[in-house]
Amino acid sequence: MNFQPACREKNQVSLFYKILVVYSILSLSLLITGYVYTNNLLYITFFILSLVVVAIYFYGVFEPSNNLFIKSLKGKDISPQEHFVLLRFDDGPDPNYTPRILDILKENKIQAIFAVTGENSLKYPHIIERIVKEKHILANHSYSHPYLISLYSFNKLHREIQRCNEVIEAKTRQKVKYYCPPMGHKSLALAKVLKKLNMSLLAWDLNTGDTRRGKEQIVNIIKDSIKAGDIVLFHDGIFKWTRQDREATVKSLEEIIIYLRNKNLVKEAE
Ligand SMILES: [Zn+2]
């Protein structure tokens, strides 16, 4: 297999976005010229309608758990029992933090979701093996975690997701069923790609914001906001262009598990 970084490919922006941008520019120009010269309210109406279309589309792209383009699975869709909470760890595997998180989960017999990138899976295949061996759910988090993934065309997005599947499946010999998009960003192209790859989109219900918070804050977010059946988002991997560590995530985990257990929101894995 030949894994070239996706960024070397020609940047293909999806046709829908091109149309959307042209439409927005046109409607803005019409508003300015039309209104200035004719004072006609029709132009204002046209412009407002354009804004509504753009706003709906942006909601579909950026709100992580809506079903506008594609059904987003929630905790209750994949949890062994509807009321149990699932912990999800994104951006790994990481050679430092992922094994420590796996140790804590093993000690407490908790099953979690690991949304891994193809690049990191290629670097640390032994951690992928361990995640599967310890019966956690492995999900695709794209090959290279691009920021502008919601702008990708069908072909480019297909390649990004398929590459990650190839890396994981070469190690696990199991088909990857779930895709967790970077930043939770979706698109119309994504709906088509997942249908072609026969994969489901997995959202989160509660984001701990652990990439920018300390241990106490992370624990408090859980205590304040957790609901039965939630998928809770954490990060075990470090984003390549940031330099944060994941100490707060690892250190908050024991206390969170104790809290969830006392509330009967987690179940010991068999
Ligand atoms: Zn991510």
C-alpha cells in the first residue's frame, strides 16, 4: 500500500460549495446595486433568503450531531443498553496518552470508542492491536485530519476515509464500521462517501472541551451536563499543529468513571 499525505493532492473544492459561493457573491452584488439604484425591497428579500440558505447549510456542516445531510448515530444507537454513557477518545493513537487511558479503562472494565487517524495508526500499530484486543470500538477519524475536510469533493474525501480504513483493517482484519469526522464537520459529499463505503457516522453528545481545560473543569462539565446514553468526547491524541498535552484528560478519567459508576451510567464490560 502506498500512503502519500493527502495534502499533496490537488485541492478539489466540491461543486456545491462553488455554486454556493458564486450564489452568495451574486446575491450580495444584486442587493447592493439593485437596492442603491431602485430602492426595491425585492432585493432585500432575495438577500435574506440567500442568508437563510447559507445558514442552514452551515448548520448542517458545523453542528456535530444534526441529521441534515446524513444520520448521525448517537450513544443510544450503539450502546449495549440505552442508558449507558460511552467515552470517546479522538485523534490518537498516541504513544504516551493512549496506553495510559487504556490502562485505566482496563482496570475499570469500561468499553470506549477510539476515533483514530490513519497517520497515527500507521505510526503506532501496536496500540491499534491493543485497542481491538481489549474490545473497544475503533472508529475512522480520517487519514490526515484536515481542517477543511467539509470542503472536500467526493473523490478526495473518499480517498481520505478509505486510506484510514486500509491502515486500520490491515492491522485488525476487521471492517471499520464507524466514521467520526474531524471537528464533527460534515458535507453532502460525506453522505455519499459513507453510503459507498457502507459506514455510519458517529457523533458525540457532550464535548468535554478537554483540549483547552484543566482536570477540575473537565470533571465538572461531566457532573453538570451528562445525560443517560451520551457519547462523551475526549482527546487522547495531540493535533499535529498544536502543542497541548493530554495530562488533564488522563488525570480526570478515574474521577469521571467513579462518578458515572455511582450514577449507574457505565457498565462493566464482559
Ligand atoms: Zn479530531
